[in-house]
Amino acid sequence: MTSRVRHVTIDCADAYRLGTFWAEVLGAKVSDEDEPGDDEALVAADGITLLFVQVPEGKSAKNRVHVDLEPQDLTREEEIERLLSLGATLVSDHRRPDGLGWATLADIEGNEFCVERSKGERAAAAAGQ
């Protein structure tokens, strides 16, 4: 017997607010069973379910686990701009002039995540080699 990952759980200060942010990021929605003020919020998107759980303590160090995003309909640069407009902040920039690399952003509660190139950008780079 084996196990499967049911949720990726993220501790936070405001479960519904952070869930709403990530729902926007992923083009999903917060579960109909969740509402503002709840201590949990569930976001199910293509291939991943995020569970946001309200905890009393704040974030105190760099995440040990984070998500890497691959834009689906936008370039990496366009996706980064979209995420910044949703309230994310740029933490560190590892993009290289040759197109490789990634950008590390933080969500509205400071949780880090990365944005990589899209599948199309990777394919175009491979075809150009």
C-alpha cells in the first residue's frame, strides 16, 4: 500500500483571504463551503488542492516547502506581472539573460513560491538550440 498527497496545507493568519489570493493565482475558486472568517479554506485547482489553515503564530522563517508555478497561457514575464498585480512581491530574481532561471515571489502573507518558464517558452528555447 502507498499514500497519496490529499492536500498541501499552508498555515496562515487569514485562511479565506489567502485562499482567495491563491484561487486567483490558479484560476480556481475557494470552496463553496468556506467563507470569510472561517479558520480553513480549500482551493482545488488543476492537479493540486491547497488547504489554508489559520494558526495563531506568524511566519518566522523561509518556507521549507514551496510551489513552483508554470504559466499556462502567459509567458513567465507576463505571469510575474499578473501575480504582482494580485499583491505578490518579488523576493529574488534568478532569471538569466538566456531565458533560464526563475523568479521567487511571496504571496500576501509572505509565503515564497517560484515562477518558472512556460512549457511553450521551454519548447521554443529547445528548438532554437
